[in-house]
Amino acid sequence: METKEISQAVIGRLPRYLRYLGDLKDDGVERVSSQELSELMNVTASQIRQDFNNFGGFGQQGYGYNVEYLYEEISKILGLDHRHNFIIIGAGNLGRALGNYLNFERRGFIFKGMFDKNPKLVGDDVRGVKVMSIDGLEEFLQENDIDIAVLTIPKTSAVDIVNVLVDNGIRAIWNFAHVDLNVPEGILVENVHLSDSLMKLSYNINCKEQRSE
């Protein structure tokens, strides 16, 4: 496939397409039209076709899309045909919840380690992975092929930890710390600010209430 710049809006919709296609595949559905997918996802059929055309189209006129083939192709586009080793830094409630999420492995994300600075948490077991002291993070990164670091730590600790990650070859950071990170070009950061999502929800609730008054 010829490489071209794809908008982040399109990329952001691909995981949702994959989720619905996975459900169709599990239900034994062999093919689906853009209109049928549109009705399931509440996205226009035109939008679906435009999104898929960024990657070559995948469908045949009058036939629609082969569900299994489309699922596999979108998986490849998202890089899910490769394994990605990840660690979690922060063994609190959020970190443990992420560590216990089985779907990561199903998507090729392999949970390799968890770290925390609290000595009371060191040695705890999270789905077969022992919590390690943050003091051993640098050595662990040097000895293991880790692609992604997940940060579930306070923002006051995040900057120092990020420097260690950057210095030891981490490729991407999934950031749940409530701080925007400054990293060198070439290192990918996906920020997840949970309170931002709640505030957006609060705004929409407020708007709905005002319209009903």
C-alpha cells in the first residue's frame, strides 16, 4: 500500500470499525455493505466509504465488504499484526485495572512489567506480573524490548519518569498522568485525561438540560 498522510480523525475511527467488524465476525457474518455498517455504527455510509478509500477501498461494488478480510486489513493498518511489549508505571487502582485487562493480549499488546515507588506495593501480583521497584526501571528497559510505557502516576512524578523512559529507548507513552508531556520528536504520546472526558460529559448534560427548560 502506498504510504500517504491519513488524518487523525480517520485513524481515530478505525478501532471502532474493528470492534464492530469483530462482533460481526463472531456472529458468523461473512459480508457487510457500507449501508449495513452505517446502520450498526450510526456513521453515514458515505463516511465509511471515504474512510476506507484512504487505504484502497477493500470492497466490491454490489458485493460490499468481506468481514474477515476487512477485519484483518484494518488490524494490519493499526499494527495489530505485530506484538507490542508494554509496562505500566503506577500500581494503584488504575494501573492494576489496566494490567488485568485481558483484551490487551488479544490485540497483541503484551504486559511485561509493572513498577511503583511505594515499597508496600512491590512484590504484589497483577495477573502473573510482579510489581517491581521503580529503582529497577532503567535496568529493566535496557534488558527487555519494551515498546510502550503506560503512566498511571501523579503528574509530579511523571516528568522524571519520562526522562528515564526517553533515555532508555521507549517508543511510545500512553499517558494517564494529568500533565502534558514534552518528549523528543519521534516518541509518540497518547494522552488520556479522564477528568477531561467527564467535564465534556458534564457540558453535554448541562446543554441538554438547558434545551429542555
